[in-house]
Amino acid sequence: MLIGKPGTARTAIAEATATHVRVRGRDLTGDLMGGITFTGYFYLLLTSREPTETQRYFLDLLLVAIAEHGLTPTAVAARMTLAAAPDALQGALAAGLLGAGTVILGSAEACGAVLLEARKRVAAGGNPDAVVAAIAGEIRARGEKMPGFGHPLHKPVDPRAERILALAAERKIAGQAIALAHRFGPAAEKVWGRPLPMNVSMAIAACLIDLDFPPAMIKAIPLLARTAGLLAHLAEEQTRPIGFLMAAKAEDAISYDGHDQP
């Protein structure tokens, strides 16, 4: 029984024969291997086009910016999983990536949605300042956090976001999305009544939109980047294990209050 809308039985990504592999219409061994960087290849796989030099530069920049951030929950989950199942590297990697949600790592996707909504309202004739103020107010009224603003550690600025935006301005790729991201800062501060610095997720989303990256794949950048960071943690876990140590420390840090429950 078919569930869901049927699609056409075709793919445009790759085909393999006994003697050749073709990817997006290009010969893998004769053209792509040794002829394209991995970042360029990633863009080609997603879009069927090679990136411009500027697009490739900023994709590299963003991947480097978000690949590693210490013992985050994603890294902890991955390392503890490998400690429990040392023969399942893929399972430990998956455990880390599964934690990429709206709070940790996956918030660039929400930032992109906010920017695209703001861009749509401006295109319909809205004043940019009024648009971002209205969207910030709507988010606050729903009891949600402002995507892309605020950080528990990086204050008063997120140095990663600052660097991304500085290079975007220096290389003259800052467009409407980055301009709107800047406008959201004062709007969010006014609505929430406190300073909320722009974090790296908003800078990533704004930069990608201005570079014409497919909006639906904004989350792909932190996922691909953090894959590299998680693999580094897992490589270290194999030689300098701390997974079980973290588990023991968690038990020491958390008190049991089950006897107080009804």
C-alpha cells in the first residue's frame, strides 16, 4: 500500500555502472575526483551547480565556524554512546546528530524561516523596521525564544557571528537577509527588554540566504559541520575515554528525590 503522495520514479543525483560513476551529470573519476573540493562537491550534490568562488569561500567559513564547540550535549551523547558500544562508531555519531534540534545546533533552520518571513513581508510593501518589530512581537506573544539571538556563554557578542558578518561586509556579499538580521537585534532587545546579541545561527542563516543557498537545506550546514566535530570527539574517546567518567559525574551531580514523589 502506497502511503503519501507518489513521486516520479527518477533521480538526478547519481548513477553507477560497472565502469563509471556519474554524479549530477559529471564523471566522478575523470572529472570530479582531484578536480573539486569537498565543499564544492557538497554544493554540487545539493544544487546540481558548482558554487562560485565566493559561495565556496563562505560555505567553508560557515562549516569551520560551527563544527566544534566543546563538550556540548551532542558531543556528550556521542561519546557516552561510543563508551557503551565501542564497535558502533556510526551509532555514536548518529546519537550526537539526533540532538540537533531547535535549542542546540538546529536553530539556524528557525532563523532562516524568520528571515524568509521578514523578506516576504517587506516584498509585500512592509517597512523593514516595522516588519521585524512585528515578527519579534509575535514570537514573544507565543511565548517562544527569539531565534538567533542570545547565548548562554557568548556575551555581549558571539565572536563567531561577529566574524561571519565582518567578512560578509568585507567581501560585499551582505544583502537583504543580513540587513534584516541586523534589524532584528534592536527589535528583539526592545521586545524582550534586555540585550540579546546575535548568535552564530542567525549569522549562518542570513549569510546562506544572501548567497542563494537552498533555504530548505540551511540546517544541512550545521549538521555537516558538526559531523566533523563529533568524529573528532569519537576519535579522542577511543584513546582518551571520558564517556563513562561523564556518566559517573552526572550521577554525582544529580540528587535522587524519588522518595518525595507521591
